[in-house]
Amino acid sequence: MLVDAHAHLTDKKFERDLQGVIKRSEKAGIERIVNVGDKLETSKISVALAHVYPMLVASVGVHPHYARFYSHEVEEHLASLAEDPKVVAIGEIGLDYHYRNSEPELQKQVFCQQLKLARTLNLPAIIHCRDAYSDLIAILQEEARRERPGVVHCFSGTRNDAEQLLAMGYYLGIGGPITYPNADSLRAVVTEINLNRVVLETDSPYLAPQHKRGQRNEPSYIKHIARQVAELRNLTLKDIAAITRYNATRLFGWLGDSVGKIAYPIGHNLYLNITNQCTNRCLFCRSNNDYVVKGHYLKLDREPSEEEILQAAGDVEEFDEVVFCGFGEPTIRLDTVKAVAKQLKARGVPIRLDTNGQGDLINGRDILPELRGLIDSISISLNAHNQTTYNKLCQPKLRQKAFAAVLEFTRKAKQVIGQVHVSAVDFPGVNITKCRKLAEEELGVPLRVRSYSVP
Ligand SMILES: [Zn+2]
């Protein structure tokens, strides 16, 4: 499922075949399109269209090109349009020093007024910026911290611009230009920034991706943009779709998923989320904030049965590996792990267990012999080089026994299962060097470092 965070379907170019455009968007897996107003007239049409096509939501605002038409009356009209529940943002508003259809001073004034309107209405802003990043950032910095900042659409600034905007809580919209041959600097920025505030957009009918360049752009072409971002980040199209869809949900304040996923793909692996119970309360665990991993919501309302897990897993043959993981400790449900692994094993797919290494402690017995032949590899969260650090970072329930149990489990797993590694998160307080030393020299297993900042 994809979200097009910026399109102008009110444009005359869509007059004749909007229905077909919407149909193709549905077929292309688009869940929602933010249909952006750029002056009062198109804002009104956008709201009206959002009531005709369920997948459309609207934004209302005056583009810097039309700043000279902004007035108190226009503002009152925008405010009343924004009362409609299908209006999700104020925009597009901003600064355009490239075309200068209106004087820069006037643009700034009108931009600030509409930012104020967005704040009053508690809506995010959809911001257009061309050749005006330093003024834009100065204006946004002068504003007091906003609860719901907004998005800089069709981002075209530098790495430094991006970092400053992200630090202020703004999202960045990435569109067709990311696919253009001359966009190396934009691609470099998108390769490096944190993806947790990136959304995808087409800006239809403008800026068609390279494949379709010169033609009228439309939302269904968003997959070309998603594919380019996926390639830059070494992720799959599905990963990028899940991440950016979740980002759009937060940005525009839509109701997110309310049912946690039991099975979710990341890259070429399938992950199984079978419990949210854990014997640790790690400081860096994402269940502390939003329960989302790479765009997948994982808060379970109850623990799924063996049948439900197998059904959610579906055709596992297409994956490189199936991993018991999720937001909890799988060995708390050891019988379920064994039963599901047995079924999946019969289909010939490699199986990994991601665990906190406290399985023996949890079950009160040596569990590894029971997993032999069912689990092909084990990844154990280490995260610390001694008990004091472990207790501080992972907050285990059994403070006196947990760390020793993890070390013991790792040693035994190496003998019984064979393929074993330990992991550590690059979170403040985790000493990667010492963890590596412990892993390699004392436990005889490799250490894998997981990035904390990647959502
Ligand atoms: Zn636009």
C-alpha cells in the first residue's frame, strides 16, 4: 500500500479522465492521495472531489505564485473549508524565488500568515520551496515549536537543509526528480537521511518520473519513485511502501493500523510476531514509543494461535528466511515456536530465532535440544559486556540471573544449533567494542550491530 502525499488532481489535465486516473491508482496499490489546493478555487474543488472519491483527501491553501491574491476574505474562506473532515493540511504554501510571480517580501508575509492559520487549526502545512531554502528555514526556526509541523514537498535542498528541517520535525516529500539523471545530489541526500520522516509524492500532473518524462504525471507512477528510493536504501519496494505509508499516517494524523501484524516482511525475510511479552524492558525497544518497525504496527491485542500464525505467514516459500522475532520474547511461547517451526520446516524454508537468550531461565529447563532440527540459526540480543550494563540497558525481570543466563545460552546454542550470532544496538551506553570482544573472544560467535536510528 502506497500513499501519494502530493498531487494536483484539480488540474485541467485531469478534467476528462479523473475516474480512470483514480482507478489506475487503486490498481497500483495506492491507498490514499493528498489532493493539494494551490489557490481558493482549487482548494474548493479539492474538498469537493474528496467527497466523490474515497481515496482522496484534501489540503487548502494559497501557493506563493498566487500570493498577491491572498486576503483576509480568502483566509476566512480557507478556514471554513478546513473544517471539512477530509481536509488534512494547509497547503500548498511557501516560497518560490525561482519564478517570483509575487514579490518575495509579499510571499514571506502570506506564507507566515498561512503557517499561523495551520497552527490555529492544528493542521500540518504542505510547503513548497524553490530557491529559497535559507529564508524558509529562517522563518520556520523563528516560529515556536509546532506540534504538527508539516512537510516540505518535492524536497530539493542540500543535506544540511534536510537535517535542519528534520530536526525541526518537518517531513520531506520525495518525488519524480529522484529518478532524473541529473539528480545525484538529491539521491545522495536520500541515501543518507533517516527515513522516518520521508513521504512519497508524485506532484501530478508535473514532474513525471524519468520513465514517463514529458508525459502527464499521475499517482499510479509513484511506484517508479518508490523503487528508486528502495534501490538507494538497499530495501525492497514493499519496505519503502510500509515505511512511507506509516510516515504519512503520522504526518497527516490519519488513524493508523489498530491491529498488530502477526507476520510482516522486511527485505527478503518474513518475521513472525507471536507475543508482546518479554522478560526485558530494553531502553531502546521501539515498543516504548510507537510499536512500529519499518512501517509495520506490531502491538498485538492477544497472542495468536498456531493456526493464526501459519495463516498469517502464508506462502513462506518466497522468502529467504522466516524469523521468530516481533516485540516480545518468542521462547515465552516455546510450544508455539516449536509447532509453527515444524510446519514451516516441512516447506523447506530456513528458520531463525531472534531471542533475548533467557529461554532456559524462562522455561526452567535446557530448551536447545528441543529446537534442534527445527531452528536453523539463532540470533541472541547481547547489548552489554557485563551484568551492570545489561541490567541498566535491558532492565531484566531477573536481575541477578539474566546476563549469566544469556552467556550460558549462547555457548550452548553454538554447540547444539551451530549457526549463532549475538547482536548489539548502537544505542548510547552500549559499548560496541567491548561487546565485540566478549562475543568473539569469550563466546566464539560473531557480533552484528543493529542501527538504533533506522526506524
Ligand atoms: Zn504542488
